[in-house]
Amino acid sequence: MNKNKLVFLVLGFLFLLIMLFISWDIATRTTFPGSKGNLKERIAPSSDTSLPEE
């Protein structure tokens, strides 16, 4: 295996590890939207969010 191919493989492997770490980090900080229950605020907006009457 020549030197250029080895450098390419090492850099590719490091890039893959960094991308996997970033993906894992984002996945642990967020939740799936469907996992939350239907909150009262999402079903029917409260009167505070309605448009003011003129």
C-alpha cells in the first residue's frame, strides 16, 4: 500500500468517526416529536396567542 492511499484511508476513517460522534451528540440532545403527548397548547392555542381585536 503506498503512502498516499494510507493517508487517504486514515483521513477518511477520522472523518467518519467525527461524523458519527456529531450524529450521536445531536441525537442525544433532541427528542422525536411524536414522543411528546398532545399538549393543550398545541391542540387549541390559548387566548394569549390570539390576534388583538380592534
